Amino acid sequence: GQNVVVTNRDGGSGVVGMRSVAASPPDGHTLGLTPMTAIVVQPHLVKNLGIGPESFSPVCGTNENVIGVVVRADSPVRDLPALVALGRARQLSFGSAGPNSLPQLAVWRVQRAAGNLDFTHIPYRGDPPHLNELLGGRLDFSSTVVASASELIDSGRLRLIAVFSRRRHPDYPDVPTAREQGLDAEQFSQVGIYAPRGTPEPVLDRLEEVCRAGLDDPAFRRVAAGSRVVVNFMPRADFARMVQDEFANYARILRDLGVKAE
């Protein structure tokens, strides 16, 4: 029943925007919509980041950013096993939306599952730059949010060879998951809405209620479908539990990667 002003604040894999949310009055009138990276990954990478799971009251999960691997249309690679085989034969480079981003970590999972395999990672600021480099032949493949590459996939310029979700992307049902291709490389990326810590329970209840209703709205569903966005509502109790679990998971993953906070 109120007007909403959308403010896009990029930087720091979402940290800049979510710091602003964390510092806002906990009255339910300032919310953040973001993938989990800023909250569950970045605190392990940057000392004194100023935010973490304890900084927010999760409201609801909204959609899954399905992550996948894409190659150029003229690439001989048509599935993950072929990519792994080529990676054993010669050094391959890949792009992602940033260092220690979830798409990069998805490829790390492939490397770990394949054993004794090393791809050269080249991070970029967001998805468009590395997808353009891939099209230009300066990368061998890219790991990306499928929705970001959907126009290039649909036009036939890029080929989607795998997704890292628990299930196939509904708009690309012929593309198997990594696990279906024999590689234990699941990488889940849930997007959701957060309120500042200390937001009253009745306010959170109301926000969760309207979140559920909004995600069921036919107009929203049409826009989401047109953008290849996979709607995935999560109640706030489940979403809050996932945030805590993923925070702990990435502490272990990044430790295994040898990444230390700087």
C-alpha cells in the first residue's frame, strides 16, 4: 500500500548496498534485495567488513540465481565431461563476475570433483564484461548467472552446457545439472529480501506475507519468466536458517581454497 523507491548501490559484491541497509532504522521501510554473497561470503574475505548474518533480519527468499557454464557456439565442448577432458589436455581460462563470486566457486567445485584439474580464473566486474570477452574468443568458457546470459543463449551465440542447481533450469530443460553429468558440483545461489537487524517481529511477519503475495502476482510472474528468473519463495524462518548455514559452509570452503581475509 505504499510507494517504493528503488536505489541501486553496487560495489563490493553487494556489500556497499547492504551496509546501507544495515545502518537504516529497523522499521521495515528500508529493505535490501540481494544474492547471499555480500552476507555469507564477503565477511570471510574482508576484515572488519561491518556486516554479516547478524546485521540483518531475513524477510523471505525470492528467487534462485541459477548458475551455469557457457561456451561459444563454435566450441567443440558440449558438456561438462568434455570441458574437463579439454582442461586436462591444455590450460583453459574462464571468466566470472568477480573474485570468490559464487560462479567462480561453482567452477572450483568442478575442479575439486574432477581432481587434479586447474582452470585459469579471470574475474570481471559483473557478467556483461566476461561474456563479451568470451564472445570475442579471449576466454574458453564462462561461469555466470543463466539469466544474465539468456539473450546470448537464446540467440545461439552461446551454448549452455550445465547448471549448478539441484534441478534443471525450467527454461532450458535439455541442459543437465552438473550432478547429472557425473560431477558433484552443486552451487546454490538464493536471492532474498533483508531488513535491518532489530526490525520488530510483527513488521517482519507482514513483510513476509506481502513477499509471498507479490511473488504469486501474475504480472510479476510474467516479468520473471521473460527474464529467465527462477522464482523460489522461501519463508523467513527457512531463509534465515539457510543464511546461517551458508555462512558456516563458506567459512570451510574458503579455508580449503586457502583464502584469507584481508
